[in-house]
Amino acid sequence: MAPVTPRTAFPKVLIERDSDSEQSSSEEEEEKLDEEEEEEEVGVSTANEKTEKLELGSDANRKGKAPITISLKKVCKVCKKPGHEAGFKGAAYIDCPMKPCFLCKMPGHTTLTCPHRVSTEHGVVPAPRRKACKPLEYVFERQLRPSLPSIKPKYVIPDQVNCAVIRYHSRRITCLEFHPTKNNILLSGDKKGQLGVWDFGKVYEKVVYGNIHSCLVNNMRFNPTNDCMVYSASSDGTISCTDLETGISSSPLNLNPDGWQGPNTWKMLNGMDINSEKGLVLVADSFGFLHMVDIRSNNRSGDAILIHKKGKVVGIHCNPIQPDIFLTCGNDHFARIWDLRQIEAGSSLYDLKHTRVVNSAYFSPISGTKILTTSQDNRLRVWDSIFGNVDSPSREIVHSHDFNRHLTPFKAEWDPKDPSESLAVVGRYISENYNGAALHPIDFIDTSTGQLVAEVMDPNITTISPVNKLHPRDDILATGSSRSLFIWKPKEKSELVEEKDEQKIVVCGKAEKKRGKKNGNISDESDDEGFMSKSKKSKSKKTEWKLSRCTTKDNR
DNA sequence: AGCCAATGACACC
DNA sequence: TGGTGTCCCTTGGC
């Protein structure tokens, strides 16, 4: 224990505590005082609450310093007021009643009673439509749903983890991209700037390139004329063009040629897409400017154009049918539609207003006539036709995907295989109690109705999964959750239940380091146990994942 | 088990 | 308008 130094010059301190709480020894009190010495007042006491006040540091009081009150009563960690407590109670999170609903952001109720909340009572229950906030309709919806016969969903949902690389990256995963022709290759970018290439068909075949970027890889796109080459946009301000076979990369664009000159000049690249017709990489920076790179010459093309005035542009998407038409979104709370043939500052065709930052905006994958946006106001917005009135969205779908500075921003993405262009996938921030486990599912939403088609989860995945990508041809979902990657397949197609496939989970990180570069079985089971036991909130039955016999091979 | 750091949006002045 | 303080369900490491 650290020695407790007497604080003679410290002002008088009052400690309040609940009268029914346990008394601690004076030594402990002094420790607590030590920890909270900077706190002026923690918690507020009211007259009708029984509190016990302890006085410390009377020495200081004599010197005339103002008394400081420290309350040891239990207060809400959110609003700092007594009488209630926010936080996890087991696997269920109790909201602070003093704050607006964490889900829909409206005051007067909490997420537990929010009409937009996905019901936990019946497993997969459709999320109500926007208009279902009318109490009557909501009640009808809730009462009718469970009694309706279950209809076989028309969508094929990859709902079972087929294989995984645990702690594959050394920092959290920021983006994913499937190979355009090789069905089993998944690219992943992380916060550290590393680029992973994983053959999830062979599972053990994985490479991580660590020298391409120095920080966050925000977006990756394959060269449309050479699927060996991939472009990546990074917060280090560069576009890299990497040969996946060799890992050799070039930088056709570098917005920080003079290195770090402070935050006011450091440019970051977020949104990126490729206009395959013109052979142009479109990329936008954190100061709102659009830059272009010619694929043939691998050089800059034209000047930077201001497209979002208030800072960062986070997303760019070229229309699949008419690539000259492209969509951008950014920190200025707008998604904007542009025509590349007549582009200059302020020349956007349409401006789609949002109330918060727009994390992503995508044209529908086949016809390119719909738009899906994800905004930090916890709403997905759908425009059913860009030819109609685009002044307001056709639908707003309340969905939990809050901004958190420690998470990769959530982006709802279309299923590229859905001919009706209605299915979208997006991770969920808020957790639910699934048999005693607090899990964050990945949601499949019918954007034409707002209904939740499916929520997929696994008791072993206790971290939030903000990064999700649906395979362009196969019924496969790739998920980036923290540092791990998961491949989901539909239950009927998943072979994981079979004994031989116990080796489909590859553990990286510590376990790998301990083993050095040697291949073979992981002998140190405790590390694997470490991963399994990380799901401390999880009390439900683990899936048939068996980590103890997994084998890794690293071709680095 | 408990603390800490990393670090983006935004409200407020 | 720019500086600053605050922040609700994070995650991993020590």
C-alpha cells in the first residue's frame, strides 16, 4: 500500500455515505480521499435522505479553505444523481431515466420501453416501422406479431459462424472488402494501417501487410482492370496501390508530403470509390475536398474540389449504372449527389439533409436508383427513388448504431445479391440479453418496410461488430469485430458442426507469439481459454466452437 | 478486479 | 468562430 501522506494544507473534506452502506475503516477512507481529492463534489445529497457526514482534514479548515464535500452514496454514473443507477445489471443494461432514450433519442422513456426497440420476448421480431410510433399501432403490432404464423423468410441469412480468425489484427478492424473474382479472399484494414489478406476457404492462409499505411485504413477498392491491385485510403493522407501477391505498394496520392505539421494541416482520407468507366479513383479528405487519381497513369488528376464545407467527407459511392453520378456524405450532416461531368464547388445535384453526421451513403447495388444512409442520429434513411422527390427520405428506420469514438463508425450496406434491392446489413450498438449474455447482434433489415428480418449473433462474439460486408456472389457475411474476423454462412450451408471443422478457428496474437513461428497445435490452452472467458457477461451455452485443437499456419 | 488510455463529435461560451 | 470540456452499453492491457 502506498503511504498516506498527511495533507495539512488541504481544505476541510466532508464525506457523505448512505447510512445503510457498510462502514469502512478510517484507513480506507483516507485511501478514498486520496483518489477523489480533485473531485469537488461527487453526488448531491437531499434533505430527506439519510446520509452520514465524516469530516477530515480539520487542520486545513483552520486555515480557512472552503469545505469540500465527497459523497460515497451511490449515484448514477450517467447523470451523477442519486436514487437510481445506470449500467449493466447482469446482461441487461439499465438506462438513466434522466436522459433521452438511448435508442430513438426522444425524451420521456428509456430503451426498455422505447416503441422502436426490438422486442426480446419473441426472439426475432420485426422492428416497427417509422409510423409505428403511434401507440395504438404499436400495441397492435406487438400483439399480432407473435400469433402470426412464421413464414419462411425469402432472404437467405448467413446466421452461423463458419470460420474465424481471432485477434487477427493488432488493432480494431476498420474496413472489409471481398475479392472481386476469388470467392474465398477477404481483405481487411485496421486502425494501425495494416492490410490483411485472408483465404477463409483454407482458413490458415493469411497474410498481414504492415508497411502500407501508418494509421487507419478507411476504405479499400480493387482496380477494376487488374484484380491483383488494390487501392486503399488512409488517415495518413495517402492512397496506396498495393500488389496483393507481393505486398509492394506505391502511393499515387500523398496529402501530407511534409509530414506532421500539427492537426490543423494534417489531412486524412476517408471516403473512396472508383469510377471504372473513366478509370478514376475518387477520394475525399478530412477538410472536405475531393481528389482524383488516374488509374492508368497512377497519378493525380485535376485539382481538389471542395464538396463538403464543414470538414470530413466520410463516404463516396459511384452509381453502379451511371458511374459519373456519385454520392458523398460527411460531417456537415449532408449526403450529396454529384455529376462528375460538371463538378465544381457547390455544384451538387441534390443535398440530402440529416440531423447528424452521415456515416455512409450508398446507391442500391443493381439499379442504383435507391439510396441508403446511416446517420449518427440512430436512423437509417431510405430514398426509394432518386428520380422522385428527394427532399425527404421515403423512410427513417430507428436503429441503434450510435457514434462512439472507440468504435469504427457503423455503416448499413445493401445486400448486393438481393434482386429486390431491399435487404441491408448493419451491426447493432445496443446489447440485448440473450439467455443471460449481453450480445450485440448484426441486423438484417428490410429497408422497404423497416422490418428486422434477422438478427445474427454468437455467444462467443461479445464485442460490437460495426464492420460488416456481404459477399457479392455467395451467401456469406464477413464481420469485423474488434480485432477479429468472422465468416458467417447460412445454417444449412455451414459445415462447422462437423467434427473435422473444429480446426476452422484460428487464434492469433499472444498464443501465436508464444509458439513463435512454429506451426502445429496450440499447446497453451490457457490463452484460448482466455479468449473464451473474456465473455464474462455471457452465461449462455457456447457454440460448438472448439478452440483447443485449432491449428495455425502463417505464411509471413 | 479495477484503472487507464486511445480519441471524435458536439455543445457551450 | 475557435477553444475547451464532456461524454450512455468500448476494448485491451497492465
